Amino acid sequence: MYFTLNGNKKEYTGNPELPLLTYLREHEFITSPKDGCAPQAACGCCVVELNGKGVLSCVITMKKVEGGEVTTIEGLGEYRQRVFANAFVEKSGVQCGFCIPGIVMQAKVLVDHNPSPTRSEVENAIHPNLCRCTGYKKIVDSILYAADAIKELKEIPVPKTDGKVGKRHPKYNAANLVLGKSPYVADMRLEGMVYGALKFSDHPRAKVLSIKIQKAEKHPGVIKIFTAKDIPGERFSGLIISDWPLMVDVGEETRYVGDVIAGVVAETEEIAREAVRLIEVEYEVLKPLTDPEIALNSDVHKIHPKGNLLSETILNRGEVEKAINEADYISTGVYYTQRIEHGYMETECSIARTTENGVEVLSQGQGIYDDQKQIAEILNLPLDKVRVILVPNGGGFGGKEDLSVQGHAALYSYLLKKPVKVFLNRDESIIMHPKRHPMRMKYTLGCNKKGKLTVLKADILGDTGAYASVGMKVLERAAGHATGPYQIPNVNVVSRAVYTNNLVCGAMRGFGVNQVTFAVESCIDDLCEKGGFDRWQFRYDNALTEGDMTSTGQVIHAGSGVRQTLLAVKDIFRKAKFAGIACGIKNTGIGNGMADEGKIKIEIVSDRKIILNHGWTEMGQGVNTMAVQFLCQETGINPEIVEVRVDTADGATAGMTTASRATSIIGNSIANACKKLRGDLKTHSLKELTGNVYHGEWVCDWTTKPGDETKEIITHYSYSYATQVVVLNDKGEIDTVYAAHDAGKIINPSLFEGQIEGSIHMGLGYALTEDLELEEGVPKSTKLRKCGILRAKEMPKMEVIGIEVPDPHGPYGVKGVGEIGLVPTAAAVANAFYQYDGTRYYKLPIKKRIKIK
């Protein structure tokens, strides 16, 4: 058969059922179309043009291509590539970038047929395309901007600034992301590379009696089958507690369906997956423990030797029972939140290769230094024998903190002395990586007749699933934010994380705070109705100000911006017929007695190249961009000569990229390094400084553990604040979300807006449509389409309002942005619907109808 690809005649004689996506990526090595869910046809990352139409190439077979014309981004021509790239960069329509090449191709087809599309027509055109980062608003802005230029055959100039703080500086490497030129791990191939695939448990709880690999070993193209007995070092790993096995051994029980029983390495990924299906595992199937309430009973089996209670955080202040008895108004309720899939468009992938010095790993993880430590323990190697190089990933949101396939790729490569790639398809990704914690929250909130909050009693139970991950910290964080951004003098909070045989739960954007905010803000609205209080005024009167305490007892000495966010939406809220309101607080940094620290290294390579080394993960949030802006602000250096690198070989150590701390730590570390660099630049040119290296570090080691007897409780070094208002129309549909967020200092307005808009998108899905349901520990579906992630035409209008109340510890006063973005959203949505239909919602998702534009 013959067809045309990007203007060139092609002959294909292979399997007619081969997906076009596979042909493009594996035969032509064109990797701009991405594999986000193949063959589920749910994400749109693989869109290419076929005979003038945008198609999902993961489900278009080669027999359908015969005689046709296929175009990928590479075939757009230089003018259109330039216009789309510059439009998306200027309008900040790209964050992680994984979905954007598919969206660009969809936009190209739209503009060909409709040179002047409306906003609604663009949203309809990209309906097949999911984006988890942006909230779609800036994507639509970018497409409209490009369409206008193409219609008039105009150029869009390359966006540039001086890179200083406060500027809408273009996202680092954004043009390459738009055009699919910046590779993700799955796009990479090394000479002599072979492929791994994993055999997962067939049951959430079962004893493994035997693993029969003989049939799989004989399958043509198979190189080796690996089991737990092949691991030379530590078999169990974990970010805090090492309780998660790389592979489950014979004689042991599986704890969830994401447990790995064995691994196959073969000449191709297809062969490896075929061989996995030939592995025969004999089980003694056991009844899984899936209810966290029951898991705490003394007569049930222990999922881990120490029992099923992973952690318990208890906070006590004041005289709680007395305050409840004396309260004039009490709101009580039991609130439930659901398990959520992160839904990042790039699934997990890692490539490892052996070197003379040990092993090198290409990782998309959220903490390469944690990856390095855990891989070294698995391989029984010294730390300096393991090098981990970050490949910026296609979205993380907390779900790529834990070690996943990096450990398997490293093990297989180290033992085979060959480069090995291990890739998870969407079904495997959904069962393996940790999710957002479902929680049950019993809340009692009281106030006096003047509308001042007096007491909170809360019992919080979180299902952490089969392994610890960071579950103890998520539930600790839930306790620490249980009172919201309000002063409450009497507090009793008990927050527990419980093991079950369900999917693992760990870090996800908001990290336990979204759940308790839903509960406390619902109670506040209930109190306002009972006492006849104004909902806006009640929040303003009780909001944390300097000298007030959080739930942990930490006194806020400076930087509280919650009242300023309330003032920013006051008129909007008051004028709306049906409006829900909710406030939020979210820590920056891990705190709770754990050190927050990070190093950077600035290398002057020449007067035309500076390398900025740090240890944080770029996953769409713009940490590399902010690093460049901090450097430019401190030194006046041209941003165009700065290259950012993240590699354990550079020794710029950092922790996990979580809790919005990367911005603060990088900014402070760069400021420290630049003290000397600035001085040197006063008397020397960059050329004269060639070869110089400047080091910077910032450490916060003064936070305190919950329950410690200490002179002053300092749970976190910094907090962010927000108020969101959700306005419904007369049909009870969400019309607009207004989001006032205190960022301390807005380093880059475009990145700030993009983070909040993307957070609102995630928050609305959490409130209304998203739910990863399990049945006896097994997902009812592993289809991305079933996860309930909102698409472009389902999104309401969004208005982001930036507030700047400086934090004393943040560089230039900066606070975290990425985590706080969706903390108030679900609560504001629930409160809005109560105003419309009079129903108090105690469980998420609400499953209200979404207005389709």
C-alpha cells in the first residue's frame, strides 16, 4: 500500500491492523504525536491530520491510511509551525506540553476549514483532546491568536522579556514543547535498547504459590524473565516507610492489584507484553480488606506486620467539650470525598543503561535524589554509582513522587548490561500509581451568637491503600488545615491513615487539604444559615490575621492574605443571585519538623552560555522559568543564554517537588549564590568569569513536629491563602468561577494565572464528575474516559484575581501557588448548589449536570 506522509510518498507492506500512531513513532521515529492512552482513544494526544480531518492515530489502522495523506506537526511548514509556537508561547497555552502537539493539529484542521473560529467553535474542535494542566482557557486564547495571524498571513513575533521578576516571561523551552520537539522519556531510544513489561497481580489480596515462567521464556524474542529473587539489594522501598516491594515473592501475599509479580525483557515492547500474558501465577485467593473503618478492627488480618493503622495525628487546644456545650450554634456532619486519578497525560516511563561507573536512569519522577537513593538500595550500590537524569515530565500533580518503573528499568538494565525501557500503558498506570485519598470526616463546628467561631471537633479517616507512600503526611496535613484559614480557639482533631487492599493513595495537588476544606466550609455555610449570618462577613470576621492561630497552634506573625482575597470578591459575591463561596489555606513546604532544603549551582560556561543546575522537577508548573527569572532579577543576565539542567551528577540536591516549595527554595538559593556573582559582575565581564561556579543553598530547619513540647509551634514556614466564588446561572449551571489568590509576589503573571486556571479545572472535576470507583479493591474501569476529567467545552468562565501579601520567608515575598489552586473549589461549588436547590451536599462528587457550550 502507498500513502503520503508530510508530503513524501510512502510504501507500507506490514501488518494492515498496525495503529498509525505505532507506525509513526516506531517506524518513522516521528514522536510529536504522543501516546497518552492508546488504544483507548480518550486523550487526543495522538491527533494527526488524515485527508483533511483530525484523527486519533492510536485507533486508525494502517489499512485506513491507504491512498491517503497524513500530516503531523513536522509537515506543517515553517510558517505555520512558527505561528502556532509563538502564539502558544505568548498566550501561555502550554504547561507540561504533552497534549499540545495533538491540540495544534486539531487547531490546524479547524483553521483550514474555518479561518475565523469563535471561542465556542475552538472549544468544540478540541473536545477530543484532554489537558490536565491549563484549564483550556489559555489554549483557546492561543488558537484564536494563531488563527487571526494565519488568516492575514501575519507573523507573530517571538515573545521576549528581560526575564526579571514580575514579567510575563515566556515559559522555558515552550516553543519546543508546542511543536513536539522536546522529548519525554517515552520518545527516547538508545542504541541497543530492549524493552520491559510488568506482570501485575490478578487479585488485590492473594498468596502467591508459584510463578511459572517456562512458556514466557520460550517465547521468541524474550531475553529474560525477572522475579523478586533477582533483586540484589533491598526489595522494599518507599519515600518515608520502606514497605512497597519492587516485586512480590513466592510465598508472600499481594496487597493490591498494582503489585508486580514479575518482569519480562524482550527485543520489542510488543513481545515483552505477549510474554507477560504467558506467565502463569498460582494463587491462594484471599478476601481483600477494603473498608478503612473495618480495617481498624482488632479481628481482621494485618496488611502489614505492624497493623493497619499507618498513622494518627492528634491536635488538642482549649476545652473542646465545654465549648461545644456553650456554643450558640452548632453544625455537625459527616463528609465523604472520593478517590481521584491524577490523569496526567504522560503515563510512567523510564529508561536505564549501565555505564562503567554503575547505572544511569532517565526519570520523569518528582524527586530525582529520592529516586537515586531508592535505586541504589535496590541494586545494592553506593549512591555515587547511580546517576538519575531528569527528563521534564508530562504532568505529575503528586502522582510521580513514588518510585514506579524507574526501579524496574534500573534493575533489568543493571543485570543485563543493556539499555532497558519500561513503559506503562494507561490501564497499568491507573492501577499502579497512588491516587488522592478518599476521606471520611466527622465534623462539629460551633460559634457564638456574634458569629465568632469557638470550637471545632473533627475525626478524619483516610484510606491510604496498600502501601504508605506519603499517606501519613497527607493525613497530618489534613489535620493541620482542618480549621481552614480561620481562628478557632478550641480544637480537637484526630486524623488517621489506614492501610487497605485498595489502590495506593499518596500525594495529589492539595495534599489532604481539599478534603477538609470541603467539610469546614460546608459547616460554615450551615452555621450562617442557622444563625442568620452573612456568609461573606462571617468568613471575613473569622479569617486569620496576624496573631491568630492555625489548627496546630501556630501563630501567624505575618503574611496572612485571606482577608484581602475576600475583599477582592466581595462585590462579585454580593451581586450574584446564586453564589457559593469558600476560602482556603495551604502550606508551602513539608514542615512538621522535616527540613526543607535545596542547593543550586550556577556555571559560567562562556559569555553566551550559563548553566543553572537545580534538583527540582519541571512538570508544567514552570519551575525552570521561575529559576531563570530569579537569576535574571538578581544579576541582569540575558535569559536567552541560560540553560537549566537537573541531574544528580551535578550535586544540586533537593527534596521531592511537592508542596509548592521549589519556588521558595530555588529563589532563596539563587539569591544566596548571586551575592558573590553580582559582586564579580561589577568588576568582570561574563567572558572573564568563564569557568567560575557559584553555589547557593537555602534551608528551613526550624519547623516543629505535631505534639512536640516546644516554646513556639511552627508547623510551616509559609502559607498561601485564597477565596473562590462560584456563580450559577438561572438554570443552576456553573457560569463563572472567580478565584482570588494571594501569591505573596507574582513572579510571572502568565504562569500564575495558568496554575490557578488548571487548578480550577481539577477542582471542578473533583466537585462534580471525577471518581475512580473500586469494587472489592479492583477498579470498575481503567479507562481514562471514565475518570470524569472535564473537557474544554464543559469548562465555565474563569476569572483569576492576583493578590500580593508578602511572606517574610519567600524570595521577594513569594508564596506557593500550585497547591492552593483547587483547595476551595469543591467547597465553593457545593455551597453554590445549596443556594440554588437547598440541598446540603455531604459527599463528592456531586454529579451535577455540566453545561455544554
